[in-house]
Amino acid sequence: MQICCTKKLSDEMGIVPGKGTEENDLFCWSVHLITVKRRKTLVAVNDSNRYGFVLHGLKANDFKHIKELLIQGIGNCLRDEKIKSEIIERYLEAAEELVFSKTRGAKYVARLNKACEQVNIFDDRLETKELYQTNVAKRMNNDLMKIPQESDYTYPHALLYRDFKLFAGEEIVKCEAVDIMVKLNLDRRTVWRRVITPIDITFKQFHSILQAVFGWKSYHLYDFNIFDETSKCILKVISEFEEVFEPRPDCPMRLDSEVYFSEYAKQPYKITYCYDYGDNWEHEITIRGINTEYNKTYPVCLMGEGNAPPEDVGGISGYVEFLKIMADPNHIDYETMQNWAKSQGFRNFDMELINRRLETILRVV
């Protein structure tokens, strides 16, 4: 494994890096040291696929163990991408001993500088209590970029998967996922979506998934309620943007960004989701099962039925009136309603479009 250091980093470590002999870009990581929020921050980028990770808040003693921290960082970022543990082990074994070298040229330094810019842009996502920065890495690796000599645009995480599939010669992703049925309560109308998603998501991420599959824009507040088999509320999950709420003495309350769906996915709990307290869109969530061999890192909408109401339509009664006008070209408000529906992004259920949106949704929440 060749770690290609900038001068600033090699000076900090007190080493004189060699020239380096590794020719396979996949086993080379360009690394720089910057200061973000007055804390030393290491930014590493793979020379083959531009996939990067960040170590934030390094102290003097950490540089004495920098080799171990770099190996851990590489392992962490690959695990975050849900690459099989046996393939990660094969990669680290094939990379052999970690050695330090000088940077390998202007092309790689430019990519590294771009990654450092991204870290500064997303510095509000840096966790002061953690060395390895998962959230910032997600943002960095979801930066759309153009591939030289090609017309296509892609993401670093997509290039990472490409490289590791070639390296491993097999499917590389495996994780635990949960199969979920979500029904929207619209009285006599049927609107539902079936979704499978990696199980290690927060309720905040789950909210974003539900917004995507029902075609909403997250304009309004929301909450989840979790009930046990006796219908007793055991937890209320609220948005971090909730300003006024009344705690219930019989039901604890937590923020959606602090609660993982996996905590409640394997028990016979009933989960409800309410979006927009004005229109009051209530959903019933049913766990259909657990898939331990899921081969994607993102959610997929498997099937669904019915069109979800547009934002701010006025609840169920407003939606009924909306559909009545939309179905009657002779109605006096037909043209006005058509234009309003378009402005609200109202459309027929389109599973292909939904799944395109879901591919990157966990990287931006």
C-alpha cells in the first residue's frame, strides 16, 4: 500500500518519503493534511477512483500511529460502502505493507485538492467526537464528476465499486436489509409502496426515503410513533426541526437523527408515520421481513400502487376535490388546477423515477 504524502503531511510526520514503486493506482492513496475548524484533518483519496475518507481532530500522538489509523480509515470507508469483509481483507492483503512516498504528479494532487475543498464545504458535518468522519465522506464521494476522455459523468463511489468488482471478480456488496410495506391512509383510495432498504438507517433517513417514494418535497414537519404488541406507545420520533412539542409522560421522545430503524425492525412493533400536521397524511408501516444477503447500498422501491396527493392539497377532503376537478376538463377550475398540480410536482406513480432518486438518497441525509 503506497501512501503518497504532500510535503505538509510528511513534515508533520517528520519523515522523508521515498519515490514509490507501486504502479497499480488502486493500491495508492494520495494524502494531505489541512486545518479545519482549528483541528488537524487528514484527507485521503484513492488514486484510481477518487474515493476518499477523512480523519478529523488528529493530535500529536496520533501521528506516531498514523499507519494504523490509515489502514483503519481505508477499512472503515470500504465497510461503509458495504463491501464484503472477505474482499476488504483480500484487498489489504494484496496491498502488502504500507509505505510512504511523495505525491505521484499534478493529476493526483489536483484530485486531492478537490477533495480538500469538499471537506471545507461540508465542515458543518464534521463530528468533533469522532476521528473517522462518515458523514463528510458520504458527501465527498457523492460529488458528480466527468471522466476524462469520456462523455459520461459519475461518482467516486461508483468508480470504487467498478474497481473492486474487477479486483474481486465477483459481486462485492452484502448487507442486511429490511423489506417494508407502507400504506397511506386515504379512506377508500389505495396508495401503498413496498421498499427494501439497508437496515442501518436512521429515522431521519427513513423519512427521506418515504418522501421520495410518495413524491413529496419534505416541506413540513413529521413524526413516527412506535407501538408494542399491546398498542402501547413505546417511542415517539420527531424531526430535529420541531420547535414546539408536548412530551407525553407515557411515551418517551427522541430525535429522528438519533434513532436507528434497526432497533425496531426485528420486533413485532407497529410503526406509524405522520407527514404534514395540517394535511395529516398518516401511514402504516409493516415489516415484511429481513434480507441478510442484500447486494445494494441504497433503497429500492419494489412495487407500489396509487398516486400520492400533492403537497398542501388540504388533507383527504381536499384531495378528493382535487381529483374531481382534475378529471373534468369542463370544470371552471380545471386549467388552474392543472397548473397548480404541475407546480407542486404532482405526477403518476413512476417507479423508475423513484428508484433513480433512491440511488443516492442515503448519501445526502
